[in-house]
Amino acid sequence: MIGDPSLDSRGFRRCLGQYATGVTVVTTCHGGQLAGVTANSFSSLSLDPPLVLWCLSRRSRSFAAFMAVDFFAINILASDQIHLSQRFSSPDTDKFAGVAWTEGDGGTPLISGAVAQLECRREALHEGGDHVILVGRVVRYTLSDAEALLFAQGRYGVAEDHPDLMGSNSAGGAVGDEVLRDAPFLTLMFQAYHAISGSFEQHRVAEGVTRPQARTLTGLSESPGLTQLELGRTKYLSDRDAEDAVAYLIDHSLVLRDAAGRLTLSRQGWALLNAINERWARFEAQQLAGLPETEIAFARRFFKKLIDRELAGRRL
């Protein structure tokens, strides 16, 4: 649909969210007080001189701090730092509690474990509507070979080689058995997941919900009474995606919010979620048709072991 984006700010944000980005936490120190915000508006600007830019909302609690300092740092997050992306986009008052960091120029915090860190001296400020565009001159940088965290369409991800670039023969045919046999295990998991989940997208769209909205419905079915902030953290939604999804679902009487801000599914919400789940059950049955039950059962046990091991590692 073509129209004036100002008429639907949430829809405009969803449109912008179609563009995949990395995830950064921009940090600074003002008067001995640390400040940091999650931002995916970071971009390179110039190689000579070395300039980068990012955008800060005027409504940010850290706005005054960033306006008052000469130095800031861009911390490009690694794939295992989703919790930092969520923390620094939340209203928590002490965002640095328990976060490992070292001191850079001007006392600026450099977050440990980041894929890359760019220490910047502020070069210029530019007006940008409800945001301010900050241009920084890079005075020092570090980088590692760690895997970067990505964000697109309301969900976190990691970079993988595109299936079309992996093993197609010269005639554009299917991937051969030899290529599949030699492919890394996690690559095969990635290809299988995207092949199947991508095919199901038409069914989700047919029910009229976005991915964040579907995740919200699922999250509240699993844990009724979550707040919007808890929901975002549980289902790995950004603050904006959680806000937009909850607002839409409340406006359409699919989710209820009580005086304490706790969310539950309405009767209509349960009906919609059941319809989506029924579509998924039929779709899954079609995908698994013809496969031996013993192989399906083994795969379920195997993936459960992987998940349990990962969750156990997080608790250590």
C-alpha cells in the first residue's frame, strides 16, 4: 500500500525494519556517569577521513549525556550478546550492572566481547526530525573474528552463506549428495529451517499477523501475565517491535492489558493463535509425510538434547 508514512508511524517502522542491520550499543561517559543505548542506525560515512554516523532519539534518557560529550564508542555486538541489545534498549536505570567493559578515550566504556569497537571523537551534529545525527571521527578501533549479531523483520539472526551460493551445480540444479555430505552440520540445520519456515510464511500472512505479533501471541499463551518489557525479552523482540505488536493486538481486541500492565490473550486472541497453530500442524504433517516415524522421533530427541544443553550452559 502506498501512502503517507506519517499517517501510520507503526507501519512505517515495520517497513524500515525490512532492512537488515547489525546491532550496536553506543556508549559514553558524562560527569563520571556511564550512558549507553542500543542502535541499529549506525553506518560508515567516509574512509578518508575515517567517519561514521548514528542516530539518537530526542526522547532517549541518554540524550543529554551524548549531547554534552566529545567522545563516544560504537560497540558492534556479537551473536551471543542479544541480552546486551535488550538491556541497553530497556528503561533499566543501571544498564552497566554486571557488564564487562574497559575504559576508552574520555572514559568511554568499551564493551567486552563485542565484534568490533570504534572509539570516536564527535565531529558534527545534524538535525534529523525526532532524532539527531551524530557524526564521529574514528580515532581507534579494534575488531575480532567473532560472529556478528544481526537484526531484521523484528528478529535477531546471524549471517550464513545463502543457500543459492552453496553447492548449486553449473546448470543451476539441486545441491548434490556429495556437497550435502561435506556441508557443516549447522549449515544443514540453517538450510532446512529456512526452507521449511519460509514455505510457511504464506500461512502466517493469511491469518493477518506479522512475525512480532505472532511471537507475542505465542509468548502470552506460554506465559500469561507478562509485561510488555518481559514479553520483549522472552521472545527476543526489540522494544519498538514489542510496543507495536502489543498496541496492534490490543487495538484489535486480541490482547488485554490490566491496570498493572500485565498482558493476557483475549478469547479472540486464543482463537487466532489456535488457527495459526492448526495451519502449522497441517503444514508440518505435509512436510513430514513419507518420512519414517523412527527418524522423526530420533530427530525430536536429538534437537531437544541440543536445546537442553544450550540452556544448561546459559545457567552456568
